[in-house]
Amino acid sequence: MIASSALTPEELSAERSALVLGTMTWDDTQPEVNAAALRAGLDAGITLLDTADIYGDGASERAVGAALAELDDAERTRLRVQTKCGIVRANRATGVGTKHYDSSPAHIAASLAGSRERLGVETVDTLVIHRPDLLTDPETTVRAFLDAREAGHVGELGVSNLSVSRAQAYQAALRRLAGPESRLACVQVELGLHHRGLVEAEVLANHTAAPATGGAVGLGQWCRDEGVELQAWGPLGQGRYTGRAATESAADTSDEATVADTTQVVAELADRYGVSGEAVVLAWLTRLPWGVRPVIGTRAPERIAACAQQGRAAEAMTTEDWHRLWTAARGEKLP
């Protein structure tokens, strides 16, 4: 095993890339494809890889570990790795068992040991609790994390897919147990032009069109106030606004006409800014005042490069452009 990149908080801040490279689709049967994606990520300045123990039943972590092992020391030092744990699936081969969430100390210890082995690292930079386990108190989970950190197995703790109150409970437990300056490394949620609940809940407060957000209203501002990084998974909406067909999901209530209209606006702005459509979609997120860090999930080098243009798009995007995109994606005017 190799040691993780041990950077100071100041160095981590300086090295923080605008985007995170997600590896959910990576597997250990196409090492050349993974290597090309990683190379494109490095060329784009990406410094953080995101994976999880359940992605491909561990195949993603093995693929990430193999790709990292091929880097030279200077390149490896630039990269940090975060993985997620806490979802337990039924046995895929037999169908035995029930999918459930587990953030107990025993599960965290076992999951982290498996992740470290598959990734080939002594220390995982950040461990993210994948889904809320209501049967395990946040303080119990935090104690397990601190034990693992004391053993040198993990650096930071993050959480995902949870309410503001649950995030606050984790933050409070960290500060009680590890000191008042302690904080979560990140909160990760689905967020994008296609999945706008957190944005619309802020603007449409006390309006009949206000969306249900499962207790996440105010999460973006809370993260900013607390210095917790807000990561957005699925930020491109599976390419629905950049000419790529999206699979249907419960979260997508857009009709074809609305998607087509939004796609046209994205294309017009991309042409005006001289960037890719992906960059425009991501810039809509990064223009938010919450310090959003999108997690892009593509392995295509050309698309990774396209996403890396989001900084230029964000600089060019006016307030009117931002609202024009939002209005198009809503399919109706703002109140």
C-alpha cells in the first residue's frame, strides 16, 4: 500500500480543484479507459477522485487503485481520494437480504478496511457516509470515524444525501468529540439545472410552487456558513441539456419540450461564451454563492475537457443568463 497525500489544510485549499472526478462507472475490466479518464482529469487540473464501496461491488475502488498505482509520485501527490460507505445491498447473485443503511462502528471499520485494500492506500483521504442510518446516532458514527483517524486509516469525514438537521448533528458531534474547530469535509447531494429543489426552495419560500426538499432547505447556505464543502452529484443530469439522452428518473419531471428549450438556451450561451454545453450547465451551479463543487461522472476524455471549461463559462455568465437558464429548465416563468 502507498500512503495518501498528506497535505496541510492550507495546501489542500490551494490544491482544491473546481471539479471532482466521479468514478462510479469505472470497473477493473477496462484499465486503459480508466487511465485515459484519469489522465484527462489531471490535465484538467482535477485533484479529487470520488468513489464508493458499492460502486460495482468494489470494482470502482479496485479500478481507481490500479490507475493511481500507475502514476508517478508527483502526479499521485496531487490527487486525493474520497470513498463512501453505509449502503448495504442485497446479494446480487442470490437476491438474499434487504438493501439497508448501516453507519455502525462495526460496519464502518469493515467497509474502510475493504476500501483501503481495494484502493491500495494506507489512508483514505475522506470517508463519506453515503446515506443516513437512522438506527445509528451521528455521535456513534463520529466516534467510529475518530477511532479510524487515530489509527491512521482515514483523514476527514463527509456525509451525503441527508437533511440539514442531520448534517448539523454530525457537525455538532465532531465539535464535541474532536474540538470546536472541527468540521465536516463535505456534504454531497444531487444538485443541478435538472434537480433544482435546493435553489427553488430558497426563492419560492411561502409560495404555492415551493418544492419539497426532504428537510434540505437552507443546506447550501449552511455549508457556506460552516465552511463545509457542498458537492453536487449528477450535476449534468446525464447529459439531458447537452444533446445526450437521459434515462428517466423519479427526480426528473421535465417534459421533452422543456428539455429541448433548455438545450437550445445552453447551446446559444455556449456559442456566445466560446465553451462547451457541459461548461454552461456546470457554470449555472458554480455561480451559486454556496461554493458548489460538481462531481462529474464521465470517463470520456473529451467530455472531461469540456467540463473543465466551466470556469470560463461562469466568468462570462451574467445574472440574466443565469436566470434565463433557470427559467428554461423550470418550463415556466419565475413568480
